[in-house]
Amino acid sequence: MSKRTKNKPISPVTTPTNVLVIGSGGREHALGWKLKRSRLCAQIFFAPGNAGTAKVGKNIDLAIEPVNTKNADAIDYFCRHNNVGLVVIGPEDPLSQGLADRLARPDRAVFGPVAAGARLEADKAYSKQLMRAANVPTAEARIFTDPDAALSYVHAHETPVVVKAAGLAKGKGVIVCDNPEQAEDAVKQVMIDKAFGDAGATAVIEERLVGQELSVLALVDGKNIYVLDPAQDHKQAHEGDTGPNTGGMGAYCPTPLMDNKIMAIVERDILVPMVDAMKREGVEFKGVLYAGLMLTAGGPKVLEFNTRFGDPECQPLMMRLQGDLMEIMLATSAGSLDEVSLTWDKRCCCCVVMASGGYPGQYEKGKIITGIEAAEQDPNVKVFHAGTTLNKEGQVVTSGGRVLNVCAMGEDLAEAQQRANAACDKIHFEGAFFRRDIGYRVMKK
Ligand code: AMP
Ligand code: GLY
């Protein structure tokens, strides 16, 4: 990517300004931590943030959801009165509810797509239709709004299917089935019992693909695409990919599963056609386009698109990024991504999620966390907070299912994993559990 030319400003923001990061997870802590190092970043605010972000900047109490005129006006007011020149929207819900649309102004950059772009994640039926129209390789699928039609379809379908609620369901609205009985049960859950609420009013039923799964994230500025190093997430709760699906129990980056040849195919046949397809829909997509892929015998195929940084994939990416994140985000929102350069630490990063006992089911909150500083004694280790808060005594306590994201750098994945696990061993809270096998699918025994 070419260097910035002297006379061309990359964005309306050229002098240090304050930043507002929307969200409260490990992703937002990692983004804020990286933004804080930028020469363009003055102060950072997080809404609502967590105990970790409180050390990077200031947590503020602003209502984010639902995005409506009152809430958006309050955020806009806060930004105007606190010299916020960049708003970074982390999670999918405020994006799909149009927060980026409402906050963009000529003198304020917003990182994250408008609602029409976020629809690619928020509406799996729409996303599938757009993929078909653009000839993007993906699982064969049928879209249903009538539960009886869906039931008779899966009843007669011998090969395994995946039943998906079309709307946003916090990553939980996908049921992978082995046989027609399970598929009928899944249709009932999604469409009749409404286990995922209105998200299941429309269902996408698709062929079940086999292969290794990975995440390819790209920065998109409306026209230019910059593909980031591929990462692999671990969605199941327990080692060896057993147990229920979660938001993600760990990720590493880069992954050797992706070589330059496959990466070129992903860019040419998947990312570029999707950005073009959105342009034809009248949507100038700006932000992160995240393709969840399955590497099948027939080549890479799309499982889903997300329109934001993955959590936890974002954390290893931020650990490895050496460029100026704020400059990159400003250029993304200004349509001048071709003017900035991104450089990466060549080493591998492994991120291990420490979770509350019982997650993703019921779990207790308010457990005192110790040992974070001891873990960070290793200069290769950084601990990002996810579900944490400060109690009345000022102690860091658990407040969510995914509690901490323990990241470590290493010359290779084995070293990064070993360091991350050793760091986790120094951290304690009642009921804590984590997977020691992050990256096992590509590691020699
Ligand atoms: P999604 O939210 O659509 O990425 O689905 C969540 C998880 O379900 C993915 O990470 C995959 O492990 C699995 N999955 C989704 N679609 C398929 C498919 N067509 N074939 C096999 N597994 C799938
Ligand atoms: N790590 C998966 C996601 O962010 O959707």
C-alpha cells in the first residue's frame, strides 16, 4: 500500500482529538489500548467500557441501546462537548440499528458501517441473496418465512443441514444438525418456539459444510480493501472443540491454514465482489468486513459475514499491528485507505479467553479477580478485560461470561500458546475456566 502523499489530508482530523469507543468487551479494550498510542489520540472515552478500559481512558455512562433519537442525540451531545473527532463502534447491534448513520458529521469521523451495510450481518437472508447475486461461494441455502414449509423441507432432506435464525441472535441463532429429526427440532426452536425471538421469523436452512474454519477480516473504505492476516477462532466451550457454542473461547493469528493462493481467491472471489454488490445496492461500505469461512474440498466458502471486528480475533490483530490504528480508522472512514501503510509484527499471537464457571449457560458474577499484574510481568503478555467491573471497594470483579482475554506473543504458535496458558495460570477467580488448546488444530502433537 502506498505511503501518504504530503498534500492530501487523510481525513477531517489532522490534529489530536478525543475518541469515543462504543462497547464493553475485550475487543473494545484492545482497540482503545491501540488507539491510545496514536499521535492523533488525545483522550479516550468508553461507553460503557469495563474495568480494563477504565485504565486506558474514561468510562462514561451513556445509553447505547436501543439506538433511537433520544440516545443518539445524547451521544452526539457528549461528542460535541468533549471534542470527540472519532467514534469507533465495536458491536453489531448499534451498527445495525443505525448508530453510525446518526453520528457522522463533516467534522467527526465514525468507524463502522451505516445500517444498510451492517445488514449484511444482521440479516442472513439478505446476505445470502447478495452472495448469490454476486456469485460468491457459499453454502447452498433456502430461505423460509413459513415454518410448515421449512419443516417439510428438512423432513425430506437426507443430507445434514444447518438451521439459522436470519436476524441477530448474539451469535447463538445457528443450529448445526446431523439428521432430519434434529433439523425439524431446530426449525421448531427457531421459527415456532422463537428461541431467538424475532430473529427467527425468517430462517435460512443451508447445506452443512465440512472443513477448517477461519476468519478473514478486511478494512474497507467504500472502494479500497485491505485484507488483514487470517485468524482462527475457537467457538466451542471446551478443549478439543467439545461442549456448547460460545462467543469465542480463543483465537490466534496468523493461521498457517491460509496461504497466499487461497488468500488471493478470498479477496478476488469473496471480498471484492461483496463490496461491489453493496455498491450496486447503493451502500458505500466502510469499516470491517469479516468473512467467516470454511475451507472446503471445493475451496473457501462463506459461512457468514460480520460487519465489525471479531471478538476475540481483534485482540491478536491489535497485538500484532505496528501501524497507527487511529490514522488507519480515520482513513477508512474518509475513503483514503490507499494512503496509509499498515505494518505487522511477524510473530504469532495467541489469545486465551478466561470465562466464568457455567458459561455459556448460567454463571455467577462479582468474583474477585487476582493475578493480572503477575501475568503481565511477562513482556510478551497483555491481558484485555471483557466481562469485568470495579466493585465498591475498587477491586476488579467478574461481570460477564467471557471475563478476560489473555494474549501472548511468540516466535511461533506453540510458544505463544504456552506463554498465554502460563499467564492464565497466574490469574484467579472462583469458577474460572479456559481452553489450553487454542490453535491445536494446526499444531503438531
Ligand atoms: P455463523 O454464525 O453463521 O458463523 O455460524 C456459527 C457457527 O456454526 C460457525 O462458526 C460454524 O461452526 C457453524 N456453521 C455455520 N454455517 C455452517 C455450515 N453451512 N456448515 C457447517 N457449519 C456451519
Ligand atoms: N469471534 C466471532 C465473532 O466475533 O463473531
